[in-house]
Amino acid sequence: MKNVISTAAGALAGIISYLVGGFDVPLLVLVVFMIIDYIAGLVVAAVFHTSPKSPNGGLESMAGWKGLARKVMTLLLVVVGHLVDLLLGAQIVRTALIVGFCANEAVSILENAGHMGLPIPEILTRSIDQLMHKEGTGHD
């Protein structure tokens, strides 16, 4: 049984690794940013009760599930980018997507830090405000 589980886990990891274009530094950075952002969002809601994702600023399971769903969709878009690169014989779409998503996660991490009361340099807060008004959406 142990060998079956190990083989299945290895096969699944291999398939996922292929689909996302390999587990390289850009993907590692994205995954780490996503984990930091998700944990920071949980801390904002659970400890500081200042989350804009729920009416009372506290933890809300649906907000957490939505955040996870967005992160899964982000990784699925990386898969799409990798497949487009394979189709075109290029290596730019996946990387561009990862860099863009890393920037989005970094902004969200900064927002969460601000909700925790950490001082954020004004140049960063102005940049975040400009991005928020341009996009008209919030970050996770």
C-alpha cells in the first residue's frame, strides 16, 4: 500500500510539474508569495479583525475559500501560459504571467501589512491606491 501511495503521489507531482512548466525559481517565488499572502490575510482577519473581506473584519470561511479558489485559478492560468508557450515554441507567456501575478501578490501582501498597522512607505501606498483605482478591484 505504501508503494502504491508513493507512486501515485510521485506521478501526480510529475504531471503537475509538467503542466506548470517545471518548478523553477519564478514559480517558487509565486508560490511563496501566495502562501505569505494567504497567511497574512488569515492573520489580518483572525488577530487584527481589520479584513475588508468580511462585514465584521474577522474570519469568514467563505472569504477564505474564495481566496484559495483565486490562488488555484492563478496557478491554472500559469498552466495555460505554459501550454501557450509550448504551442508557440516560446518561453514568454508563462514567465510574463508569473511576474504579473507576483506583482499582484506583493501588492496584496503590502495591503495586509497595512491592515496590521505596519507603516508602509507613502510611495508604496500611493502606488497601491493608483492600481486599485485603475483596476477597480481588490487584492487577496
